[in-house]
Amino acid sequence: MKKTFPTTDLATLPVGIFDSGLGGLTVYRQIRSLLPSENIVYLGDTARVPYGSKSTDTIRDFATQITRFLLDQPVKAIVIACNTASSLALDIVRSLTDLPVVNVIDPGVQEAVNITQNGHIAVIGTTATIESGAYAARVQAMNPDIQIHGVACPLFVPLVEEGWEDHPVTRQIALEYLDPLVHQNIDTLILGCTHYPILKPALKKILPSYVTIVDSSRVVARTLKEALTYHKALNPLGSPGTDLFYVTDFPRKFKVISSRFLGHEPDHVQKIPIETLNGYSLRKE
């Protein structure tokens, strides 16, 4: 059953954001910058990261659990700040609520289609994201003349989570992943995982200068603002919004590592037991 809330209370409710771990903080940062008055609840599923190597059924179940948990807070919108979940579970998240649901794929694809000059776009992401074909389908739907090239980069997420974005090993792995794309004459690269913006400096050193990197987190923030404006759900209060972060494991590690994403350690981080999320699984009903 879909969950709905009275519109009179909607504006002051928080925005719910979720990701498999830390990567979604790149989306959170852009939303916080663009919408400073909004209250935000963020859930990073750090105990079950990465999602990209898991089965479709498992990813859809995790997304269901987290969405239902966030709706119980309650929240006024859901941002799926995870490309893998956006690729494989967007339909099921939308089936759970009539509230605005923003994913990280469509805004990034639209940006890339608008930017490309030669019609050759590449996307890098987790194995599950690339194999889903979600990016290729969206690009073809917008412009069937564009060539889309996808490469799975499964090692990037654990490297970022470990803080190895400047490590020589990371640069060598990035070279292995990106070299075939350079030979495809691409002029636009979509970062198809919210962890990847942390690697942008390393990627720029490898890619030719004419390749534009599309970081969808900025466009996602604008899309959320448009959705909240349309639904008359922008927080009317002028005071700074509040933040609450949930993680499923290692809250202290989350605070330390997240400082690389945000420039500071978040203040309010709580651990939510996996057993609690499992209770929201539709498999149990």
C-alpha cells in the first residue's frame, strides 16, 4: 500500500536520502547547498555496501526496506542517491509512495545528452548498474542517434570507501578502466555511481581535456528543488535545516570518512540495526 501524508504538513517534513554507503553524501552535499532550509534524513547502508555486486532481487529488497523505513520517519520526498538502486529498484520505490521520488540516472543522462558534441557518451558504474542497461535505455529514449559506451568499475567503490582516491593503485586501476573508452572517441563521461565524484581529480588526469565529466549530484539537487516547488513542499522556514544520518554499521568510521565528502564530520549519526530494516521487507508479508 502506498503511503501518503496531508499536504498541510508536508513542507516542514524532511527529505529522505538513501545510498548503499557514503557515496550518496555527494548528493546530500549538493542538496544541502541548494536547499539550506530543508531538513534532511540520510540513510547509508554501510553494513551491506557495495550494492553493485549483489543480485537484482536483493537490491530491490534493500531499497524497499529503506524506503519504507524513511516513509515511517516520515519524509516528504525520497532521493535514491545510489545509481545501482536507481537502475534496478526505481519502479518499486515509486510503487510505495505518491511522494516525489528523485533518482540519480535521469538527471545525469539529460545533462550528458545536452552536453555531447560528437554523440559519443560513456558511463562508468557498478557491475549491476552497467549490466542493467538503464543508462543505455535512457540515452536511446532521449536521442537514438547517440552512441553509449558503458564500463563496469567494481573496484572504485571499495577504493573510495577506504579513502584511497589518491593512491597509485587507484590511478592504475582507473587507467585500465578508462583507456578503452578514450579509444571510443567519447567527449562526455557520466559518473554512474555517487561514489565516483570523489575520484574526479584522478579521472581528469587520465582523460583527454575535451572530455566533459557529468556529475549528476548537482542536477539531482536541481531536480529535487523543482519537484518540491511543483508540489508546494519547499520548507517555508528561513532557518538552517537539520540533518540526521543513519548508518547500518560503524557510525564512527562513517563520521571520519564522510569528512572527505563533506569537509567536516556530521554531528548527528545513529546506527540502525539491520534487523530493524529487515522488518520492513515485503518478503515477510
